[in-house]
Amino acid sequence: MIIPLAEQLRPETLNDYLGQEHLIGKGAILRRAIESGNVPSMILWGSPGIGKTTLAYIISKQLNRKFYTLSAVSSGVKEVREVIAMAKETNDSPFLFIDEIHRFSKSQQDALLGAVEKGIVTFIGATTENPSFEVIAPLLSRCQIYILKPLEEHHLLKLLEQGRTYLEERLDVAVNIEEPQALLRISGGDARKLLNALELIVTTESRQGSSIMITNEQTVSIIQQNLAFYDKTGEMHYDIISAFIKSMRGSDPNAAVYWLARMIQAGEDPKFIARRMLILASEDIGNANPNALLLATSCFQAVDVIGYPECDLILSQTAIYLACSPKSNACYKAIRSAQKSFRDAGDQPVPLHLRNAPTSLMKKIGYGKDYQYAHDFENNFVNIEFLPDKIKGSKFYDPQNNSRENEIRLRMKALWKEKYKY
């Protein structure tokens, strides 16, 4: 059996590990914990192929403690309990590494709690998803969260050089990477993808002779011809979700449902798909159709309850609805503009007439003075200032040209006249 290049080059010490200097660089927080031998249970959060599994393995090896590994895709409560039973027979709190912990159900995560709390195992979970959404609160509270950053270009270039040297020796060919840009772009910062791509190109071209010159054009050609081999899951996770979101944003229900079908076929986490549609409903549709957010929320809740295979219908209905909906990113632009205003203008004081006055002293110094209750006036509106003096008159929300937001614009113009220039 030929071991993949990415596995052959997997580092075995912290000194050989690439990236994550903020965690394992000299004097960094996780390195200090490892060197002290007092490593907490932890969750490693970051994108694919940046070293989560490798880091967990190095930690166990450096501390010379037993290392159990499970995958949330193929393991359940039974397997967790079996590992815990074996760990009880030791006295050194062996490591239990669970890849893709976000795919564990609540009951499966519950099975870990007692062993983690009592120190029977030192738990290391790896996830590409935000653990605050996917990991139950009791387990989250017992773990340190370490965020792994994407690998930078100099890390990837160093990895390419290691791979090139190794393949030259293994295959007895001369390899020259004349243009690495396509390799870096295809990898998307994923070290495993990068090395898989390099290995595929070199093994393909080595049949033609003893000298290989890797160019961008050659890279793209070979990878496209061998896409299924190169991408072991049959899907490019981040590329497909990007195409899916952009299709809905571009109001193309046909493309949206096609990319959705690709993700469903690949076994993509349905909650991941539903969560991205939730974001799109607010970011790209907003008040052009407020029902979009309601439907996307219902979709997420339904998918969480039903799961595969039936939830594919719910995902499809929601994706088509969002794609066909009128679009507006006015709400997205409004909050970004308001955040920029705060950063630029600083922490402006709340106008006195808007402040709450729960004590008599506060009333005496002017808190709440001259505030006018909108419901006491015609149309439930009174023209007073609600922004700090320094930024009064600032318009953050600018309705866009669609039927619902045109109604909003007309209403705002009728109420505020020329103040906000609606």
C-alpha cells in the first residue's frame, strides 16, 4: 500500500510543525502548557488541512501518553464508552481525539462529560465549525478553545519544497516547481490538498521522463482531469458552498438547487447548509423580503429535528425560495457603516434626553429631560434627536430599489423630511 505524501510528511515534533505560531511558538500559551505537562482538554477549531489532527498527535507523543482517536462520522456512544473503559485501566489520563466533533449529537457528546470532568481522559476535539454552535455547553465549559489560523503562503511554499524533495528521492526524478501559484490556489490553504495535488502531478508526469517542470497550466490541466482522485470526498467543500451561496445571491434557483444536490450527495452537514442560508437571508435579502429570514430560521430548526434523508426537501424549498426572492444588502451595509462610524468617532455619550432616570439624582441632573414619548403623538412619531451630537444626521440604512424597501423609503421620507435625505 502506498502511503499518501501528506501522511508521509506529517510532522512528529513541535519544531517540525508549520504554522500556528500564536499557539505553539516560543513562549506561546499552548506550547507552555505542553512543556509543563499540564495540558487541558481542548477543542481545536480551524479550516481543513491546517494541522488539527497533527497537533493533537504531537501533543500526545511529546507527553508520552496513549492516544485514542475516533471520527465523529463513523463512531458513536458505544465507541466512546469503549475508549473510556480502556482509559480507566491507566493512570495517566490518555488522550481521546475526536475528529469532526461538530458531527456528534448531544447524546454522544454527553457520553464524554463524566470522563472529561474526572480526568479519566484528556479530550481533544477538532472541528471546522464554530464550537459555540455545535458543542454542548457543559462540554464546552470543560475545554479550552484554541483557534487555528489558515496557513500563510510562506508555510505552504516550505511544505511544497519538502514534498518536492521527498518525491524526487522516492521516484528518482528531478522536480522543478517553476510556477507554484496554481498549486497554492487549488489548495485553498489546505496542506493536505496541496501535497495531494503535488503528488498527483509528479506521479502523473514521472511516467513521461526523469525530469519534471511544474507550471500553472500543467497543474490546472492535471488536477481537472483527475478531480475525483484528487478530492477524496468527491466534493470541494468550500468551493461548492461558495457556488451555492453565489447562485442564490444571483437569483438563479436552478444553479442553487444543483449545487445543493452536490452537497447532499457528498453528505455535507445539513445544518451547515441551513446556517449559511440563514446568513444569506439577512445579508443578501434583508428587508426586501423579511419572510426570507423566517423561512430560513424554520428550515434550520426543521433540519435539526429531521436530518437526512428527508431534510433534503426542506433544504431545496428554502434554497429555491431564497434564490427567487428580491435582493437587498442594505441591512448588511447599514450595520457595517454604523460600526465604522463608531470606530471613527469613538464612544460618543448617549444624549441626556435618551438616558434612563431610575433615581431622583439622575432626574435632577437632566437624565430623561425633554424626552417625548412617540405614542403620545400623531402617527406614533415625534421628531427628536436619537443620535449623539457628533454624528447626528448620519444615515446608515439606505433602502434599496425593491417594492418593500421603496415603501420603507417613502415612510422614512414622510417622517424625517430632509433630515436623512431619504
